[in-house]
Amino acid sequence: MDKLKIAEWGEKLKTGGAQMSRMVSEKFKDILQAPTLESKMVDEATLETLEEPNWGMNMRICAQINNHEFNAAEIVRAIKRKISGKSPVSQRLSLELLEACAMNCERIFSEVASEGVLDEMVWLVKNGEGDSENRSRAFQLIRAWGRSKDLAYLPVFKQTYMSLEGENGLNARSEENPMRGQSSLESLMQRPVPVPPPGSYPVPNQEQARGAMMDKREQIEITRNSLELLSSMLNTEGKLNHTEDELTVSLMEKCKQSQPLIQMIIESTTDDESVLFEALHLNDELQRVLSIYEKTDETEKKALSMVDQESSGPKPTVEEHPVKQKDEHPESPGSSNKTGKEDKQVKIELGLSSDEDEK
């Protein structure tokens, strides 16, 4: 009898836990996919009815990013969803918008790197069923960013291009035979790769559980990219004031914002051990790197305060030494003779002169 009750209680707990997990997963999915003003603007700039890019809208988005009216990460995230979509028109327009933002907005490349946009572009290049012009355009952007010396501080761009080059026999270091790279690109684009797009775009209702799991993996990947960039920035040798660098501060804030989401994934994941393991490991890495950032920040602040104290303290000058030497010798020979004469004059006036004075 007791065993039956225990079994019933266990079943109720199991059912309740699964229900709670689904509720948290759905809530997590709503947070990730809730429409924002940035996503609406990207939707308007990449409408399928547009025959060519709406450059006025694109420049308006760039201006609002520079004026801090738009969140650059939200814009990049919305562009990423368009690239991973199935509409060739939206893909083409989103690539044009991405290039415009990269050319006109500061720190947009760090968002592109941390949000995993390059992975979507690589998938687009490799997708044999995709539009050939869009695939070629994506490859051109990857190649230009991978060769750019200005982006050397973000090694993910060069690594992505070099991996794509090594996989398909491209020769990035030699410009003597451009047809060789072109033929390699054509062979790459003719090769179908059966890799499904990420579940960031709307999924059918019967696959909500799978879509929620893909959202978790996407959030884990985004957080991991940001964490790797922050770690590489902190480990850069010969760079002063790491914690005051604008890019480093931005990455640190993004990692702090992602930490509660990773903890939510840990609490809500019960049916996928691989996702749970990745989330646990990533949470440990977040705590480790953030603690390193805080220690580095404290060390740099102490060093700066010591430098300020040394620079503001009094410094002895050469002119002070003669004054001290004069103070150490209060009487000079001339002053002692003058004093003796004055004493003798006083004695004469008082009638106190004696033979001893004459001697």
C-alpha cells in the first residue's frame, strides 16, 4: 500500500515537473521572440515586396543606432533571423542592411561576432538550395571582413573565412589567380549541405518543444561567443586599462545580462542532458571570467590612484636647500662681533667696566 502511494506521489511530481518545465520553456521562448521596435524596423526594411533596398530606411536605422535610440544587438539579432529565413528577397535585403550598419555604426562588428551572424552566413553560402546571388553576396562579406586588418581584434572574422577557405580550397593570400578562388566558390555553391536552419524563425505549433530547445541552444551559443570575446580582450597583452575599454565594458554587460538566462535554462532543462551540461559549463565560465574582470578592474583602479597620489604630492626643489643651510647657522662672524660691541657699550654706560674688560 505504501509503495503504491509512493509511486502515485512520484508520478504526480514527475507530471508537475514536466508541466513546470514546459511553462518555463514557453516563457523563455516568449522573452526571446517578443517583437521589439528594432525588429519591426528590420522587418519594414526587408519586406518581400521591395524590389531594391530602401536606403532611406537603412540610413535611418544606422542613425538611430549611433544616437543610442536603437539597441545594436537587437538590430543584429533581427537581421540574423532574416538571413536564416526562407525568403530570398528578405535575405538579400538583410545582407544589404547588415553591410550598411557595419560601414556606418561603431561596435556593430562586435555584435555580429557575439550574436553568431557569421554562422548563419556560412550556412547560407553552403546551402545548395539557396539563391545563388545571396550566397555569393554572403561570401563576399565574409571574405572582406576576414581580410580586414581593422578587425584583427575580433579573430572570429578571420577564423571563419580561413575555415571556409581551407574547406573549399580558396587561396586568400594570393591575388594572382582570382579565377581559382572563383571556381572554388562555384564548386562550394554547387555542393548541397543538408543542414537545417536554426529555430529562431517561427516554427509550427506541433514543434514548440523542439523550437524552445533550439532557442536555448541559440542563447547558449550567443552567450558563449560574447564570453570568448570578453576573455580574449582581457588576455590581450600590452593593453592598458582593459576594464575601461568601451568594447570590453559592452561585452561584460552583455555577459551579465545573459547570466540569469543561462541559469533559467539550467532550471528548466530536464529532458536534454547535452543542453544542461553546456549550460552548467557555460555558467561556471561566466562566473570565472566575470570574477577576473572584477579583479582586473580593482587592480587597475588601485594603480591609477597610486599614480594620482604620486603626481599630486609635494616635491622638494633645489632652492629649498640653501634656505635650510642658512637656518642651520644662526650666527655669522659679523653678527657675533656686532653683538660683542653692543654688550661693551652697555657696560660702559652702566659704569660696570673693569680691568677684565681692558685685558
